[in-house]
Amino acid sequence: MTTEAAAPTAATSTAPTARTVWTRTRGIVLAAVLLLAAAVAIAAVRSTERHGRLDPRSADPYGSRAVAQLLADRGVTTRVVTTLRAARAAAGPDTTLVVAVPDRLTDGQQSELHRATAPSGGRTVLVAASGWSIGRLAPGVSADPADSLGSTLAPACALPEARRAGSADTGGVRYTTTRLDADSCYPSARLATLLRVPAASGGDTVVLGAPDILYNDRLDKRGNASLALQLLGSRPHLVWYLPSLSDTPAAGDDDDDKSFFDLIPSGWSWATLQLFIAAVLAAFWRGRRFGPLVPERLPVAIRASETAEGRARLYRKANARDRAAAALRAAARTRLAPLVGVPVAQAHAPEALLPALSAHLAADGQDLRPLLFGPPPGDDTALIALTDQLDALEREVRRS
């Protein structure tokens, strides 16, 4: 090893350049941009299609403006309400109350709405009420967990409105009832998708399994228009109740006593559990290596002589002659031990290496101890001399 600093031939840097970073990350950036664009496009499309869903003021495909206009031509007035208070006040014998999204009501709101409509003598139409709300809004009626397999069904009942309309796009939620005086229409697998339950006050409750007959883009199909107009136009006034999430909960509602986790829908809990499992699997995948390590190519090829010179300059800059001498002696002992029949594991033990060298060279072992196991040199000149002596000893052992 030499301690003289050689002038560097070229400045080499392993720091990544902007071009290198862009080349490595452009695929990820492009994928993120595409995902973001797709999310924005889907959100825009869904917001356009779902705007005013079941709203009699909306002309969107999933709105119900066409039904309201046809009813207006027949002298039926339509009024939209968004609060439970207004819906309760509107209930009466000359009014049909349409509850567009019954499942959006809380337990207390459902019970209070039923108490207001049951004795009113009017008609209440529940659209796609599931097991969450049907038991409180229409006692004696229950929803089947499985939806209808088809959407176009035949009446198969004695209800005049259904018989005049004929086949219609009902389907959706299927219902069963213990009421013997109920009309079960449009059956799917022997369960009704349209149910009429009369009330003692002279009114009734109509349960629709699906909202399709009320949509603008489905009204002209089969008997949808006839069925919708007959069900909603039996009274001169139509009140369309669109439950809002901002509506004040009903008095006595127990939602205020629920904790934060009770208010989270069960679907979110399952989604959180799935994300947690996915995170654990990802951590396991990233934290464990299957098979041997894969060597990576260095950014640049560096010759062994350049590495040795660079390390020597570092030793010189730090004035670490002791570390340099220890490295030189350890490397020399490692190379000499196999030449004289000493295991490499004992190459750094003086009692094993020195006698073998003395016998091999017919020399005194005490003369070799300062060279192989002596103290560090005091200056650079002594370090260079040590290097030359170690090289000479190794050449002599190899010749003999």
C-alpha cells in the first residue's frame, strides 16, 4: 500500500440525477395520474346519473319528474318534503305519502312516521324498504334477505291496479306477511315484490320492492306507467318524502345514546378488517425474503487498485497508521497461514503461526513477531517499510 495521494482522474458521483429519478418513477406517476383521472371521471358520471334520484323535480334518468307531470295532467298535485315533521303534517285521507328512501330513517323516525300515517286514512307508499325499516313502517310485513331474480314480473293477484297494469318492472326486495287481508302481487319465487296492506282507518300501505316503475327512463316500459299512476294517483294530493341525513332525529330516538362505533355501519367495520389483514400480509411480504439475496450491479465499475488507493487516502487523512498497519498485518497473516500448513482460523494466533513460519524458513520466530504482531509504526516512513517487509516475507515463503 502507498500513502502518496494520486490525482483523481475523474470525479465520479453515485447520486441519482433528475433524469434517473424520473426514469425510475415515471411508471408510478403515470399509474397514479390514470387512477386519479378514472376516479374523477367515475365520480362525475355517477354524480350526473344519480343526481335527484327518485326526486319528482329531477329530469335525470333516475329521477321521477315524468310521473309527477303525468299525475299533474290528471289533477294530482305533487309536493316534496324533506323533514319528518312535514311528512307527518301532510298525512291525511286525501293524501298519498311516498317515502322514497325508508332505510334512511332512524328507528325512532320510522316508528313516529307509522304512528302518524296509520290512523290518517290515506295511502303510504314505501319504496324498496328492506328488513331494516319494513317491520316498523308496516307491522306484520318482513323482507326476505334475497332479492328477486328478475325485474319483469306478472301481477298474479286480485289487486285492481296490478291487474290493469299487467306485467311491470317490479322485482327487487321480496316480502312476506302474516296479514290475511293483504294483496301479494308480482311474485318472484312465491314471494311478493308488491304488497298492499289495508289499515283499519280506511287507508292502506303499499310496499314496492324496487323503484324502477318510478324512474324517468323506465316509465315507458311495459305496464310501469299504468301501475305508477294508479298507485300514486288514488288521492288528489301526493306528498313525496325524500328523507334527508340532516333531518332532526325523532323524539325518543336512542341514537344520542350510541357511541361513535355504534354509529359506524357494519360494512365499514368489515372494510377496516379487510384493510388491516391486507396491511399485515403486505408487511409480511415486504419483511421476509424468499430465497437468496439477489446481487445488484453497482452504478459504476471501480477497479480494486482504485479502492485500495481511496482507502489509503482515508487512512492518511485520518492519520490512522495503527488501523492501516493492523489491516496490512491481518491480510498478510491470512495469506501466509495456508502456505505453511496452519488453518486460517489460527492465522492470527502467534503460538500457532510463528513456529510454523520458523520451521518453514529455518528462521528464529522471535524475529518474525515484531513484523507480524508488533506495535503500530510511528510515522509514514515506518508504515511504508512495514509494507515492504511484509511483501518480502510473503515472497520468500512462496519461493521456499
